[in-house]
Amino acid sequence: MAEKKSKNANTELLNSLIDEGVTYVYPGLFDHDGVWRCKKIPLDQFSEFLASGWSFIDALPWWGPNDTVRDDRAFKSEICEFDISSIRDFPFEPDSVAIVADYAGENMDRSARSVLRTQIEKAKKMGFDVLGASEFEFIVLNQSGDELNEFGYDSVTGYSPENRCWSGVLPSASADLLARYEETLSDGEIDLHHICSELGPGCLEASLPVKPLLRAADDAAFFKLFTRSFFIQESKTASFMAQLSDNFPGLGGHPIISLRDRNTGKPLLFNRSGKLSIIGKKFVAGIVRLIPELTALYASNINSYRRYAPGNWAPRTATWGYGNYTCGLRLVGEPIEQGRLEFRLPGADVNPFSAFSMMLGAGLYGIKNDWNLPPETKKVGREQVHSDIGMVPRNLLEAAVALSGSEVAPEIFGKKYIEHCVACCIHEDEHMRSHVSSYERERYLFHV
């Protein structure tokens, strides 16, 4: 019966693509860091893959920055399954669409997107529908990739040097540029909730709309791809590094979650007074109490932790508070229909699938195990550490060790996924430790 439904769905999809005049399809997968890896194929070839199956090299779980590979294996092709619900218009080519696939073999349990789907299914069985959204800060550099290569990445220049936080200057002076940018996103089925200036030259903030959680995670990942691609076409560069340099602000990438009753659609995290409900208290307790041992799931790069240095706006602790921007988890309870949890610890470099999975899995674990909520943080929370929770790791190796030692993480997310995440973090840490920066030479060459 399930196979018949799948064939019918595939037929309906193909017929709709033909009716809409689609000529090319971009099927692809998201790698371990949430980067889109795809191919371009004609529609008639895609129809054959729908009927007979599609495969992709099984190296993506180990693919790293700058085409480095985190493990040397006898890679081969692995069968993949298309997620028909993921189809969206591809904004950079007329009559084209993108569709997300996931590994269906050995690497399915190593895929952050597949793990997120598993958490969503858990929520459904517990009677919850999950909604999500994202908010990203990013910096637009007034340099192309070729120019950055020429200068060795030592000198980066933000677009619009007169830009300041929430200033109307950049949106006014660059209205045409931003209109084209928003049109590109809309052509890729991402309509922004808002966009505004942020801290300093070239810094912008974009908020994505609320959608069912898997679609929201896809939106976040495609948002980063479409943003980079648009500004490349404009001979500029969009950066989502958590800390681009010491002359720029740290950049946040905040996943946002809310729960609804599956039968009634009623919001479940808050009551009418704007305070946490009984379910909400346990859900928040699960997230906050597990932050220290699950940090590597939302901060998986060396650069992620530079944003937590003193002087940055970023929260650094496992804390929560109503409306409090300095807490790791910011709660917005009113109006109740818009009640949500904003996770402010992740940087803009976040893999949205992994971060959303961490939030949802930890929250559901708190409900399942009837966990108690730690005290609310009402003052500045950046340095507040609850004695029964502990400090959040301050570097990637600490985070990897904490994740490796967690008894809860494999129970929630699966042993294979957690072991893979730990291995990738350790590889990245070892790789970056072997690199000596020009600033390090400047600081120590004539001193030691």
C-alpha cells in the first residue's frame, strides 16, 4: 500500500512539473554542515530517477570546508529518496525546481535532516505539531571571491561603511539592491518576515516566516545558499561566519520553535497570561539542561566559539528568560498565537537541521522525563551559570568531549549520529590547531 501511494505521489509530482513547464530539476542533499550538494538534470531524466531510483556518492557525511574530506573511505554510491514535499522553485534559472533527497541506506542515520525528521515523528506520536522559523545576521562584503583570494583573506571590507544598527541609511541608499535580493528569495519560495540593518558595515538581519518545522529548516538552509549566490552575482560576498574578524560583530543564526496540539491546533508552550504552560516548562527544561552536553550539535566549527568572546552581544550560558536577549533561550509568550522559543546561542554558521533537531529532541526529552525548570534569568544572563547545569563549552574540543560523554544524546538522536558528529568536530579541531595565523606570528614572533 505504501509503495502504491509513493508511485501515485511521484506521478502527480511529475505531471505537475510538466504542466508548469519545468525543464530542469536540481536534486541534491545537504551535507554534514548543511551545505547543499546538487546536480542539474533535464526533466525527462528526473522522471526516470523517480521511477527507478536515484543515488549519490556516500561521501557527503564526511565532506568538509574547502572540499576537504574528514575520513578516507572506500566511497561508493548510495540509494537516496526524494522528499516530494521539499520541491521548490529554483530562483536562478527559469522553469527549474530544486528537490531535496536524503540517503536511504547506511548513511541515513548520519544525516542531520533525517535525524530531524525522526524528531518530528516523535513529536507527532506525542500529539504535537512543530512550527519553526529562523533569524540570521550576515555581513555583505564589498569584495568578490576573486578579490578576497587575491588579498589572502587578510583584509575584508564591509559593504556600506555608513551602516549602523537599525539605521535607515542602508535600506534607503540600497533599496534597489535589497529589492532584487528579496525578489530572488521570493522566487525561491522564501518570503522574508523582515530585513533590517544590524551592527556595522555590511551587516544585515533577515527573519524568515513560520512554517512546519522541516520546511522551516529547508528554508533556512536554502536562504543561506540563495543569499550567497545572489551577492556573488552582484560581485559581493555574503558571510555567515559566526565571527568574520575582530573588526566585525559576531553573527547569530537563531532557530525558533513552537508546539501546537495536533488535533486542535492550539498553542501549547504558553498560557493566556504569556507564561509557560506545564508542557512548556518541561520542554524548556529539556533544552536548557541539555545545552552544555549538546553544544556541538549547534556550534560545530572552531569559528563558532569566537562569537562567545567577551564584548560580543551573544549569549554564552544555558539560561532562559521572558524576552531576555542575553539568555541562551529567549521566550516570547504573547500574543499566545505567536508564542515561541528563540535559541540565541547558535551563530549564523549553524546547520539548521542539526540545531532544530537538538532543540526539539531535547525539549521532548524534558517532557518525557518530567524535568524541572531551572530558575528564570531576569538580569543579564551572559555570565550566569546554574550550579546544577554547568558551563557551556567555550571551544570545539570541549564541546566534542561533552557530546562524546553524554548518555542522553545517543538515546535521543541515535548512537551512529552522535559518534559521527563527535568525529567530525574532533577532525575539525585537529585540522585548525595545525594552522598558524598571521596575527599569531605578529603576537609571538618577537616575544617568545
